[in-house]
Amino acid sequence: MRRLQGWPSRDKLQLHAISAGQPAEEFIRIASSISRNVDYIHIREHHLIAADIYEMGRILLEKGVPGEQIIINNRVDAAAALGVKGVQLGYHSLPVREVRITFPGLLIGKSVHSIEEAVQAEEDGADYVMYGHCFPTSSKPGMEPRGLSSLEEMTGRLSIPVIALGGISPDNMEQVIRAGASGAAVLSGIFKAVSPEEAAGAYRVALNRGGGRYEESL
């Protein structure tokens, strides 16, 4: 089992902000404003070609968002070309094992929907898994959430971090952390908020409280 060297312990929980399909200009503006209150910013735009994703990442870097914060979903080629932190792989992506061999320097996350998938991802060399949806969410209408009990079972089985996803708000963040998650991923809760910067700060405070750290956002 492989744990990424330098991944923070549970007293420094991870907040992942994931793009929510807005125009590139709006995404870049919001991402630049929330950078100080999140750990990772995901470019998750499955409908875009690699060149467009690369350009979004290039502008983010140009705007001063650190490469260490940027994760590209699915497009390993764009992540490698940009020299950013990592990639988030899904069921339609390249296999974790092949990406690990070819790009050993990338942080590799894997989106999973079952304990079996998570265990396999860890065995294949993923640095963390992203699991959801934990709570009801408008992005998965009519689909039952997988709930906290399965999240807790998963975190008990893995030695790599589990990032919870789906319907997570500052109000239910503590439940997620108590279930053993090493952090949370948020889409519309940040990127479609009236004030994304304030929303990111609220999530950061809630995440710190869930991990037993009572401090204000930066």
C-alpha cells in the first residue's frame, strides 16, 4: 500500500474545489479568488478538448495560482504538459497503474464508487481516492446517496486518504470528518455560491473544526 510522501496528517485536512461547468473566464476569476482557502483546485471539464484545458491551466498559473494547487481531471497529457500537481482519474480515464509508471511525479487521485474500487485503486498506486456522493445533491437527481456508513467502512479499509464528495456543506462537514475522511471536495457549494471567496472560507473553517482545529480562515 502506498501513501504519498508528504501528504498532510489529519490535523491538516484537504479541501478540494472542483470546477462546476461555468465559462472559463468565470472559473479562472473564482479560482484565483479562493486559492488561499483551498488546498486543491480541479479543472474538471469533460466536454473540453485537451488544448482548452491546457489553456485554462496556463492562465491559472499566469494569474498566480500555484501549480502545486492545480489538479486536472482525466487529461493526464494536459497535467504533464503544464507541470501541475496532479490528475484526478475516473472510470473512463487511463489506468492508475499506467499513469503511475509513466508519470511518477504526479499526484494521482481516483474517483471510486465502491470499497472494491477503492481497494483496487490503492493497490494500483493511487495517492488518494475521491468517494461519493455522501449526501443528496442536485448534481445527482433521483440517486440515493451512498451515506456515511459506507464512507466510514472505506476509510477503515484504506491507508491512503479518502476525500468525500457530494452534497457536502459547512453544516455537515463534521460528520464527514468523523467518518474518517481526510477532506472534502466541493463543486457548486463554492463555484456557484453568491460569494465564492466567502464560501471557500466557510468550508475551510468547518473543515478545520471537523478535524479539531478551531481557527479562522486565512
